[in-house]
Amino acid sequence: MEYRISGTTRLGGLLGSPVSHSLSPAMHNLSFQMLGIDSVYLAFDVTNDRLADSVRVLKEFNTYGFNLTMPCKKAVMESLDEISKEARLIGAVNTVVNRDGKLTGYNTDGIGYVESVRERGVVIEGSEITLLGAGGAACAAAVQMALCGAKKIHIANRRTPTFRAAQSLVDRINQETGCEADLTDLEDTNTLRAHIASSSLLTNATSVGMAPDVEKTPIPDASMLHEGLFVSDIIYNPKTTRLMRDAQERGLDCCSGMYMLLYQGAAAFRLWTGQEMPVESVREKYFG
Ligand code: NAP
């Protein structure tokens, strides 16, 4: 289909730095084009010192909304009129919707994660889960799994400033969702083994194993990976991490973080347009 930009075309995009490598413009523009939606999506290299001004301009220009990436996901919250429950619990916004000049912040990263494991048959409702890491991606996954009805989430991080910050995330989950969350030291291998043993899903949301350190794994002993456990790695580079290879060697199902990116975009697209992103076409073209 021919793609025309006209006097009525609406603008939206991605704010953050760096953004030139992002797949989001390709994903959203293909979707607008396929569905005949008169909108475009661009990437804007913006850091926090210029964020409030950039948001004001995007509001002024009647954009449909925008995405945020590092380092803008927390700082943008000060410039918004409303924050959704999941974004407040996560403490970060990755999607803003502009409804007649009123800006509402959402976080679709956790939805992206949950969708990516659900399509592999993982059931979150009523499940016990071990989550490695307590950084940005881990917070989003933990909150969304809690909101989707997980019974228990064991969060494990090494004892760093992230560990101390994660205690307040655990408190928010315990106070505001029906899920029971706890926080333990990732280096306490006995507790980690016990938590994984009672879990049906293990999620790696640390950056351990990410390229170029592809031989690293956050699980020191692969015998912790028991029968029936689904192993999910949020890392998407490499496509198959050492943790996933260890799981496959034990005959376990696993998946990478590749489709989390696709589904967080699909959830943002739904918020902006009320329509479903043509995910199969986007997957085929950009996630091959
Ligand atoms: P982040 O906020 O910096 O968090 C990184 C996490 O990894 C923290 O919990 C950190 O703990 C832990 N970590 C780092 N090095 C470690 C080590 N040597 N040993 C143990 N733990 C370690 O980063 P993020 O944004 O959450 O990203 C985490 C990973 O998820 C990255 O690989 C990123 O590429 C991936 N990701 C994927 C998607 C997707 O769409 N699939 C989206 C976002 C992120 P400390 O703070 O204690 O070091």
C-alpha cells in the first residue's frame, strides 16, 4: 500500500537516548501503513535535561502519544497529567497517550513480557515464579505478573543499591496486588535453589549472559533447573543465551526476550489506536 503523509497525518514517536538503533519506528510505521492509519512514528534523541520541553512540544503539536526509553522513563512522570496503576507500581512510564491534551502514562514493558511467555503456553495466574534481577525490566515484569494473578514471586538480586531499592517494589506488590512477593540475595544459592524448586517459571531479568558475555549465566548450577520448569530470559542478544542452552540440554522449554519487545509495542499501539498491531507481519519482517 502506498504511504502518504498529508495535512492530517498525526505524529508520535520515541524519546530517549540513544534511539537510532530502535526497532520501534519500523514496527509502528509498518502497522500504520498496513491498517491505513494516518499517523507516523519517529525517533527523537532526547535526554532528561530537555525532556519536559520536548513533552510540552509533543502535547502542543497534538501528537497521538509517544514512547519513552532510557534515560527518560522515570523523569517523564513529572510532566504527565495521569499515571496508570501499573506504571505507578513499576515507577516508570514507557508509553504516553495524548487524549485531547491530557497526557496519561502507562508501562507496557511488563505486558510485553507476560504476552511473550503466555504465547508459549506459560500460565501466570496462580503460579509461583522466581525472578532474577530487580532493575527496570525486572520491575516491569514483576508488577505485571502480580497484576495478572501470580500467586508468589521470589525476586533475587545481589546485595547492591538495586537490592535496597527493590524492597520498596516488593512492599508495593504486597500492599497493592493479591500477589505475595519476597526479596532474597541472588548469591544465597540454597534459598535460590529452594525458590526455583517450588516455581513453575524462572525469569532472568539480569543482564548476565547478554552479548558480549555470552558464556555467563545467572544460575551457578544447572541442576537447579528442574523438570517442568519454564525458563525465560529477558535478554534478546544473543537470541539463545547460555541459561537457555542449559535449560534446553535438560529438556526444558524456554524463550528469549525477543518477543517482549514486539508485544510491548503491540500494547502501546493498542492504547494509541484502539486497534491490534498486525503482529505476525511485524514479527516476520523485523523479528525473523
Ligand atoms: P538494569 O535496570 O540495569 O538492571 C540490570 C539488572 O541486572 C539488575 O538487577 C542488576 O543488578 C543485574 N545485574 C547486572 N550485572 C549483574 C551481575 N554481574 N550479577 C548479577 N546481577 C547483575 O537493566 P534492565 O533495563 O532491567 O535490563 C536488564 C536486561 O534485560 C538487559 O539484558 C536488557 O537488554 C534486557 N531487556 C530486554 C527487554 C526486552 O524487550 N526483551 C527490555 C528491557 C531490557 P545490580 O543492579 O545489583 O547490578
